[in-house]
Amino acid sequence: MASVNIKDVAKRYGNNPPVITGANLEIREHEFMVLVGPSGCGKSTLLRMVAGLEDITAGTISIGGRVVNDVPPKDRDIAMVFQSYALYPHMSVRENLEFGLKLRKVPRPEIDKLVDEAARMLEIEAYLGRRPKELSGGQRQRVALGRAIVRKPAVFLFDEPLSNLDAKLRVQMRSEIKKLQQRLRVTTIYVTHDQVEAMTMGHRIAIMNAGILQQVGTPLEVYERPENVFVANFIGTPPMNFLRCTVGDGGARLTSNGLALPAPEAARAALAGRDGQPIIVGVRPENVVAEGSTRGATAPVELTADLVETLGHEVLVHGRKDDHVMVFKMDAHQTPGTGDSLKVLVEVDKLHLFDATSEKRITN
């Protein structure tokens, strides 16, 4: 197994604006690192540079302490699983699994051992004689995983491998991939645009936007302390609510068009010199409580139910106060009607504060 070190890496095509700008990321040995971000943010390009499928414009990439900028993909000791499976349609499952080993001239007894072991691990033994067109999407994905496993690489690379699967199968396969990584303990870089996949699978996640790494941390770290508005908005389902407020009372009060909230105690020192200045206040839906227990200091807010979305065991309520909208959760059996007035409690100590200009977190 090996660590992967991405240092000051940039990618540019011709004279166009850079696709990746100064990326710095260290993936530890045995770690499951997830690169997540919206489409076009550069995450797949960064993965392909690690694989050697894209040239690096600037910076260095090291695998196991060896700089691999000029090392061809076949010599990087990596295995890649693509979104499209990339299986040979004219070959059986067994032949697909064997193909890379044959190219490397692995002895036949060793090939049989590796293929049988991978097939048993992925529960595809019954399909070894079939061709890809005779398999379901989930079975094809297992074959693609098996082809990577038999290589016994130092690093696994996954490029949105579950995007072609239906919702139920995606949930099943992401748990299988996570269990597989835990069992094999192979250093893994996994690319996805799905923040739920990122949060549930990764030891750490790296959030990207417009070719720039925004934040790296454990799922809980980036959820509880997002470093900027983009991360705060991208991580979390449903997304964080945002209010543009003005600081007052020496940093003790946050106001905006008829809405007033006390500032978190822990943030008041940082806000003390900002009286009259605008800031962005983030409120997660789970920190807006219609009833039941709350944690720490709270502030009451009166809202009008604007929209109600039923999820089964709970509902999402879009509450309006003048030009502000707050989304929060309620028990499905206490569903309000559209236009109903509601009094909710905002958990003040859970507010997230961001500078209105830079959109970076104000420490609290």
C-alpha cells in the first residue's frame, strides 16, 4: 500500500483558464479519500492526473514517495474503476478479470487463484462464463471492481463508479465498496458529485469548486465547521439556510429585515468590531426546531408555512418570514398546512457565521 501526495498541482489546456489551480492534498496510506464537488469542478481531472491519463501542467504527484509525473500509467501501481465499467463486450467475465494479468504475463496458476479469490469476494462466481451484456448494472460494476482487485495495486482510483446505477443499487454498492476497502486496506481515491456518497464513504473528504480545493477534513469536521459559504451550502441535506444580517450591539445581535437573532456567545469577540457590517448567517435545518428538545441557547422566530414536502417519517417545511426562507424538519404527523403560522426555535450556538465579502468562516 502507498500514500499519495499531490503538491502544487495545476492543469491548463492551452491558453484557457486553469482547470486545476495549486492543488495540495495528501492521501494517507490505507485511507479512503473522497473528492467531491459539482460537475466541472476538476475532481475527475485531478484523479486522471494521479492515474497518469492526463499530463500535469505544474506541480508534482508522488505515490509511495516516488514522483510519478513522467511515469506511464501501467507503471504507477494503480487500478482504476470507471463510470462506464469499460468491460470488453466480447469477453466472458472470467476473461475480463484475467485480461490485465495476462498482459503482465502472470503465471496461469496465479491468475486462476487471483480471479477465483476476487469472484468469491464479490459473489460473482456464478457469472464467470457470462458476457457483460448478460449482466445487470450491479453485476457489471462488481466485475469492474474485480478487475481492479486482481491487480493487487497500491492505490485504487474510482471515477464516479455508481453514477449509472439506480438509487437503491447505489446505496447497496457504496456500502459494498466501503466494506471492500476496509477489508483490503488499499489506499483509495474516490470521485463523486454526490455529497451523501462522500459523507457516508470517506475517511476524509476534499471539497472542490472551480478547480480549487475548498476544504479537506473528516465528514463531521466539514459538516460542523465549513470553512466558507460554498462548503456550507454543498455539504448537508437539505442545504443550509442563509440569512444576510447586520451586526449590532457590539457584536451581540444579528438583524435583517424584521428578523433578529442573538449572536452565539463564542462568536461575540470576533464580531465586536463589526457593528453595522453585513455578514452571512448560516442555519442548518436540523437547528431550527418546531417542537421538542433543543440544545443550548435558542431564539424564537415566527414563520409562515410556504411549502411542505413529505418524505415519509418526516416533512420538510419551507417557512417564510418577510423575504427570508428557512427550511426545517417536522414530524410527519404534525404537518402544517400551507399558510399556517408557526413558531420555531433557532439554536443560536449552532449558527454559522461568514464574512459577507470573502464568504469565509468567521471563527466561532
